[in-house]
Amino acid sequence: MAQFPILGNPNLYDGGVPATSCHAGDSRTFRWAVRLGFSIDPRQALSEVDELQLVELGAQLGYQEAWTPSGPDAAAFDRCLRWHSASGLPTGISVVPASGQPPTFYAEHARRVWEGTGGEFVLGVGSGHMAHAAEGMRQYLAELRELLFDGPPIYIAALGPLMLRVAGELADGAALNWCSPEAVAWSRERVESAARGAGRSTPVVAGYIRTSVDPDPGAARRTLGASALQYALGAGAYRRHFERMGFTDELRRLEIHGGEASDEFLAASGAAGAPGQVRPQFERLARDLDLAIVRVLVTRQGNAESARLTLLECRPN
């Protein structure tokens, strides 16, 4: 299996700045994302009041979009309407599981949010538990397009080469997840190649960046590690993704012996630490994305302060 080189730096979680990073605006080594958004996950047990206050704070800090994950129901669509009403921000879902509902279900609710926000909404779709995902998503996307021919942009969750090709050929955006800078570059090459082959412009390359900020940097690191390992030791597609990033041996060790993930594993695709330590990590991961989304990870369920610190840490200049 092809692997990406790993960017490892023992200072990443001690406040050090990796050699490949510099501050936003320095065009020598860092290209700030065209757009910067944030994502709040309802499974983190924040109250609706806290969620709305955080979304309003995001707008005040200059974030350009607010995103939410979704299950196979209408809750995320309703959340987007609430968030847009409270903040005026464009909203997006990344992603609804295609295996959970027929295209007609998501199209109906996407149309409702598209119209309710005045056209400021993006629908992201992932394959979920779909068999033969790449081919299945071609058909699913074709049906969504027909139902939403004058509706919202549609992004496709993409990890491997087959789904990246689907995104490049058919979607408005490729939604990446848990990607190192090298994985972003590898993914972008495949999306751009597929788009050229289809005679169309390159879709947006967007990416979630899991980010945790807490006065206790160890708590932030443990939070990031627990979130990453749910994916890396879970579904086969994500396992293969982390193996492509060079972590086959580490995942095998964790399966057999347990323990915590290494600094290199955490730094490859996430950002964590105390206030003042995290922004350089985030910038390194975001530099080649068109849309970088701060996926907020709170260190304790319902901890709105941890979410607030994360938004402050990664806010646009």
C-alpha cells in the first residue's frame, strides 16, 4: 500500500512551532485557506443555548461558514436553519450518510434549508455503509442532482482514490477527513486529475481538522487521540487511510497492547494543546485546503469553554 511521508515533531505539543509552519499571511510556506469555517458536533452534549452562542461567536471572530455532522435524519438540517438565523453565516452539513436514507429524503430537507438561508447552504454526502461505495455514490449523486438541479452545492466525502475520482468528476467539493498535509496533496492531485479528465473545473477541496484546546494540554491531546482512534481502529476505509499515512505498525501496537497514540500520530492530522500552542499546528494542516473547517473537540462533554477556546485559537486573522 502506498504511504505518505509523516511530519513528526516532538515539539508539536510543547508549544513549539514545526519547521514547516509559519503564521498566516506569510506566503513563503503557508497559503491560508480560501475560506475558514468551524464545525460543532451535537454529540458533544453542548446545550442548544451554548451552541447558538458559539455560532454567534464564530461569526464575530470572522469565520466564514458553520458546519455540522449529521445522522440519517432531519436534525442537522434544522440545526443549520437555527445557526444561520442566529449568526447570518452560511451553513453546511458534512456529511449525511447515503446508506441511511434515499436521495428524496435528503433532497427535500436540503431544498428547505437552501431556501430558508437564501442560498447559503452546502450539502455534504458520504457513503455510510453502502456496499461498492464508489459506484453506488455515482448513482446516488446523479439522483440528488436531478432532485436539486438548481439547489445547493453537493460535496462528497472522499478518502481513497476511487471516491476522490467520483468527487473530481461529479461533485462540487471533496470533503476530506483526518488528513496530513501530504494526504491533502495526494488527494488534491487525484481530484484535479479526475476533473480534468471530465472536462470540468476542480471542485473545492475541503477538510475537517479535529482541534482541541484546553488549559490542560494533556486533556486536549487525550481528547484528540480518543477521537482519532475511533476512526483509525474502526471502519476498514479509515484503517486503510491511516495506514497510507504510515501508521500500520502503530495501529497494530495499539490493538495488541493498548496505550496512547504517539505524538507523530496525533500531529499527522489533528491539532491539540493549550491556548497559544495549537494555531501553528492547525495552520500546517490547513495550508493546502480551499476550505479548512475547525472541527471543535471539547475536552469534557458539555464543556462550552473548551469550544470557545478552540474558536478563539484558530480564528481568522
